[in-house]
Amino acid sequence: MEKVKLETENPYYKRNQIDKVLKKLDKEKRKKARNRGIIILIIVIVIMSCLNMISTRFYSIYSNGISVVWKHFVYILAGLVCFVITSQINYKSYNKNRTSGLLFLSSILIFISVIIGSKIPALHRIIPEVNGGIGWIRIGPISIQPSELMKLPFIIVIAHILEKCEEERYDDKRILMTLCPVFFIYMLLINLQKDMGTSIHYMGIFCFMLFMSRINMKYIVTVSTVVFTLIGGLFYYVNTLSELGDKSYKIKRVASFLDGLLKNEYDYGIGYQVGQSLIAFGSGGLIGKGYGNGVQKYKYLPEIETDFILASYGEELGFIGMLLLLTIFLLLFNITQRTAMETKDYFGKYLAMGIGGYIIIQMIINLSVALGILPVFGIPMPFFSSGGSSIVTVFSALGIIININKNR
């Protein structure tokens, strides 16, 4: 007994125990700091989003009252409720085989229902065709985009599969063979809805999660090279055989994008919005015209409150305002990736990585479209664009990040 007592009073042993306690306290402090950081960034983004929407719809508010932007505020409120709910649900519960399978089957059934429903004339009011796509469900004043809502279940399913592959120590080829069928099912069903932009976003999320996994880079580089070669070949094909532009709306959009990018020519049809968007960014200059002083929102840029909402923001707040917004999104992305790096279980790692990739890729695509760097895809700007499905999904995803930070 005496010997044990002497050993426990050893100063090196005590120092060890103190270090362990300090490390634990430091981890707890970092977790709380990250969660506070996410909440602060969300508050800032929500304020910026609401102010920008009010400015963008100023003419409509003046004519019809505040009710024209009320829907956006309702979406923000619904998103905050979802944020609170998902932040309280233990993220590990999504990793159960039954839960993951149910999310996958639900997604597939919803996509198939939308595709079949669009073929039934009696349901055309509920499942309308919008800009050539059929990915919306409208019930009275409520409009839902299932493919937007299903992005979070898609990330959860891919993270679950990657975690199982890690546990079973699958080799690279077997991992790809396990993941690719699931990915291709999603891609097939989304493409059947004629939603090119959303399918590209899903592809971006999938590639990002693969890149962050332990799969050998040679496989990722090979796949990426093939994809980019095919995209480059498609653009060359469209540019060379421009007469095909009269046959397909999607080919027209790609052809218009190439004319703008290579020749700086924007027509008054499909290329009109991008041309006006570039005028907005250019006229904003370094510091912008000032809040509320933008011109493009006065019917010069159609549907400015949706895919091209950054044009209004850039016109009024200029390069400095855009830099501030990009910094906020990069900070949010940094927090999600640090959360992933410090999470011990593989599911939590891949889930956090996927959510971070989902938000930053969507922001990059939307900004690139507004600047004419990518064709018009119809991808909303996270938090900013008028669209309840996107807002609710992004808030729900960040609530999961909060929970991972608490329970990792």
C-alpha cells in the first residue's frame, strides 16, 4: 500500500494528470469557440441576407408593401427552427444502417414521384415545368424543390458508406465500386428532371468527399481528367457546331456562355442576364454605389432575387462588400473542415467534410455564374437567394455541424 501511495504522489504522474485535464479543457474550449463562431457567422449572414433582399425588392416593396419579401423572412425563420432541431439530434443516429437506408429510399421515391407526376397532365399545376426543368412541387403558395432538400440525405448516405468502407478496410477499387452505383442512381434521377445545375452540384459534393477520403490520388486524378476532358469536348462541340443551338435550350445556354467568355458578346436572349450581371459588378467598383442605390434591380436584371442576387449585392457594396462576404463563407468552410479533422469517428469526419463542401461549392458555382465564368445553371446562393428549399437545407446542415462539435 505504501508503495502505491508513493507512486501516486510521484510529481511526474501528477504533471501527467494535470496535462490530460488541461488538454481536455482546451478541447472543450475549442468546441465551444467553434460553435459560437458558427452562430455568429450565421447571424451576420442572416442580417446581410435580409437587408440585401429588402434592397433588391425595393421597387416591389414600394409598390405592393413589405409582403413581397415576407416569404424570404419566413424561410429564414423556418431554417433557424431546423438549425435548432438538427443541432440537438445526435449525428451518430444518422449512421445506423436503417436510418441511412431509409434516407436513400426516401430520396429515390421522391425523385421518381416527381418524374412520374410531371407526365400526368392533371398534376401539371402541382409539378410544373420551370425553365425546362421539372424539379419543383407547388402546393398553393408553397414551392418545394426536392432535389435541393435531398442534398443533405445524399451527403449522409455517402458518409455512411465511406465509414463502412473504412471499417472493413476496403481497397480503393472496392470503395469506388460501392459508392458509384449510389451516386449514379442520384445522377440519373436528377438528370431525368432536366436539372443540369443541381446534378453538377451533386457531382461536386461527391468528388469533394472522394478527394477528402483515403482513396489514392491517381484514381481521383484519372476520374477528374476524364470528366474535364468530356466537358471540354462538349464545349468545343457546341462552339464548333453552333447551328445545334437552335435545337436545345441547354446547348443554347452553353453556346451563349462560350460567346460571352471567349468573345465578350452577350445577346438579348439567354446571355442577357449574364451581361447585365457583369454591368452590375463593374458599376459597383471598389466600394459600390451604396446600400439601396443599385440600378439593376429596377427590371434591368430579371429574377435578380434568385440566381443573380449577388449582382445586386456587388453593385451596391462593391469589391469590398464581396470580399467581406467571401471571407465569411471561407470562415464557415474552415470551421467545418477543422471540425472534420478533429472528429475521431469516420462518419463524423465525412459528414462534416461533405457539408462544408456542399456549402462552399454552391457558393462558388453561384458566384461563377453571376460573373460569367460558368454557364447559367440555376443554382441558388446559400442564405441569399429567394428559395425556401435551399435555405432550410443549408441551416439544417449547419445544425448538424454544431452537433458534431458537441458530440465528436
